[in-house]
Amino acid sequence: MVKGYVWYYSAGLVLLAVLAGCGPTAFQVEVIPSSQRLEETEIERDRGMFVFDKITVIDVDGMLINRRKHGWLSEGENPVSLFEEKLDKAAADRNVKAVVVRINSPGGTVAASDVMYHSLREFRRETGKPAVACVLDLGCSGAYYLACGCDGIVAQPCSVVGSIGTIFQTFSVAGTMEKIGVKAVAIKSGELKDLASPLHDLKAEEREVLEGIIMQFYEQFLGVVEEGRGEIGEEELRGLADGRVFTGQEALKEGLIDKIGYPADGIEWAKEIAGIEKARVVIYRRPTGYKPNVYGSAMGGDGGVGALINVELPDWLSARGAQFLYLWQPGVE
């Protein structure tokens, strides 16, 4: 009987390897703690015997959505929940003197971006600890919205920054349905109950309602940027906020960021703002998610690809329903 179980188990592993095709050629099985509470990992340390002050690096990766991300054979994190959890841990540690929010994201939903921004502002207000945003590949739309909640923004020279605006994507299959003889019938309590349904073409009154919501969220975005980037005048800001993206160098010239630099520069600036000379740089991780250094993440859960190349369906296209988005759509997770 035992031999039978062993045979089935071995056959299952072989089948899994075959199905993986060009995927991984080896599988690692490890014993992990039952507790999944965040653990602190030191990734850098200034020289000295008695260095107690800390700078916490918090990653913001991929699509900003208030639900778990799913991958092949894996269950991902909820970006909003994880961000809040890390802020709470940094707030509770008296040795943490500042936070560096390391961003690589094309943005996300309006609600998720706003919740994360609000949490960051509350963290700064309640603790008095400064926060510096450090943009790697992407800091667009909702991710830039979040960055504006920091004391300052650093971006790499080849970063893509900006895309200030709001978008709502829908589509219509009504023409295709008509060609194949299928007709949609909606029994509804009000004329706009099936607003933006893909089963019919968008009506004029529907567009008017949606455009009103879009402009409300857009004005909210402008308010956040205006508050965070006070040196940019309202008229100048509206000229920049047409959805376009900027390189790091262009963003610096337009006042959308404060400095050109890399993660190490963001950490040094955070120490300067916090008024400390030496610090331990730490990150928070689950027991299963080791990150070896300041470049060990911010690439999304799958290792990531270049900012303009997508080999999988983007999360905004695979969403379970229509969403209002602060998102630069060419970006990938």
C-alpha cells in the first residue's frame, strides 16, 4: 500500500514537470513557520558598533488593487492590506526613523490608490516619521498618486513617471451578437441599472454619467498632486495632467519629482530628513518571501519584464468587472 502511494506521488511530480513545459526545471520543497506574520530582515547596515536607528524600505509593486493577486500555483498578497501591515509595523518600532517607499507600478484602481495614499499620510501625521518615494521602472498614475503622499520623490533617470488622469474601460459585443442572432434582454429597475454593460452599445446618457465620475476622480487626483507638489501652479499642473508619461529627467524638469537617484540615494535622503547619520536598512517579509537586498523586489511577483513588453494578459484586462482606474495601461505587472 505504501509503495502504491509512493508511485502515485512520484507519477504526480513527473506529470507536473511535464505540464510545466519550458517552465522551472526543479522544484524546491521547504518547511516554513506556521505563522505568516511579517518578519524584519536587515539588508544593509552602516558601519559602527551601536547602530540602532532603522530605515524601513516598503515595496509597492505591480497593479494596485484591493484584492489578492493570483499566480500559477500560488496565492498572492492583497497590495493594500500588505502596505497597511508594513506601515503599522514601522509605526510601532521606535527605532524606525523613516520609511522609503520603493515604487514599481503602473497604478491601479482609484479606491486602492487613494486608500494607500491616505494610510501613508496618516502614518506621517501620527508618527512624525518622514517618508521618501523612490521610483524604479514605473511610478505612473495611481502609483504617482501614492508617491505624492511622501515628503519627497526620487526617480531613476530611466524611470517612467506621471500619467496623471483617470480612465474607465468598457467594450461592446452588441454588433457581434447581432450577427450571430443573439439578443440580450435586461429586466431592470431603472434605465441606467445596466450602465456600461458590454451587451449593448454605450448610450449618450451613460457616457454623460461616466464622464462625470471620471472628472470627479480626476479633480481629486489633481488636488493630491497640487498638495504634494506645491511648487507647481494649478494652470501648469493641468497642462501636465493630460495622461502623458515623463522620463525621470523630464519629471525633474517639470517639478513632478525632487531628485534623480537610485534606491541608495533615497535611503540617504531619508536619513538626512530624519536627522540621523547611521542606520540599519530593513525590510518586512513573510517567512517564505526572502529579499536579499534593495533591488531584490519591486519587479512584481513573476520576476517582471520590461516596462513596454507584455507576455501575459495585464491585470487590468483580466479584472472581474469594469473599474475606475488611475492606471498607465501600457505598464505591466
